[in-house]
Amino acid sequence: RIRPDIVITCDPTNWFFEDRYFNHRDHRKAGETALDAVFPAAGNALFFREELSDTEPWDVPQVWLAWTDKPNHTEDVSGLLATKLAALGEHASQLQDDGIRFFEEWLPAAAVAEGERIGVEHGESFRVLNLKD
């Protein structure tokens, strides 16, 4: 019913981030589930016959995979870093004690490095899948 032009999710194939972190199973499974919803579900009229009988299938044109080790696009996110950190800070059950401090150090440094690649203050890289080309 929503018919998005872009679906953004985690890259379910990315297990490791350099030598500092490995991707949480929930993030990998969320990415996998989102991809399954895009294909075959969204474009298949028979997939949700009862629930969506009044809805036409939709082929999502693009999927942007975040937290990927195979980026092919960097988006200008200048001016949005504080919002991103504030949203992350709301995950109280995931950031016990002072767990946000790691992200307050790592995210800005990563955003600056990614921004330099495209000549902006802050960037965020994605693996973009063009599904309609």
C-alpha cells in the first residue's frame, strides 16, 4: 500500500566491521527480512492474497543497504549527525551504562571520512541495489 521508491535496511551480508565489531544477529536478520519483503513479496500478487487483496503488487525500484562493506553510493548527510546520535541514544536497552560514548566517537569520525569522499561535511555510504534497471 505504501509503494516506496527506496527501501533502506541493514546489509545482511556484512558480518564484520574492520577489527572492532561484528554485526549483531538482529541487524543481519532485519536486513534479510526487509529484502524478503521487497522480493518476492511486494511484487507478487499471490504472496498476501487475503491481507492485501485490494492492493496491486509493487516492484520496489531501489534498496539501499546500510552498514555495508561494499558501498557504491555516498549520501550527503551534513547537518543530520546530531539527530542520528539522538535517535541512537533512545535505544536505552542497547546502550546500558555509557554505551553511547562509543557511537559519539565513532559515528562523527566515520561521517567525516565518508563526507571527504564526496566533498561534504558528513557522508554515509550505502550499497545501492537498482532493481528496475
